[in-house]
Amino acid sequence: MTRDEQAMLAFATTWLPFGGGDEHIFPEFGLSPAAFYQRILTLVDRRFVSDVDLATRQHLRELCSSKLSHSSPINSDRP
């Protein structure tokens, strides 16, 4: 896992109890929330990610799926 991926996963895990921290995603990573949650979803589905326990991975999947289902597909690369 790259340093950027580790930082994104740490951010997502930290903000998980608070609903994601959407307003901080673009300033921190330069990504729209939709792009960020898509990347997190991809990361937690990788088998070799051992930094996050199974329960947290499931909660992250649920958060990302929920966020992505509410995001607009138009201009999803912009905040």
C-alpha cells in the first residue's frame, strides 16, 4: 500500500464515527468525496490490507456505499 493510500485509510478510519469528514477531503487529498469514497471502497476490498480490522472494514464499506449512493454521478471528480 502506498503512503497516500495509508493516509487515506487512516483519515477514513478516524472520521468514520463522525460520518466521514466530507468537508476535509478535498483540502487534504485533492479529491471529491465521491472519488475518495470510491478509492476507500477499493482499498478495503483488497485482501492484503491488514491495517484495519474486519469490523472496521465492514463499517467503512457501509459508509462508502452510502456516500456513493447519495453522490451525483455528474462532476463526481470535483468537490
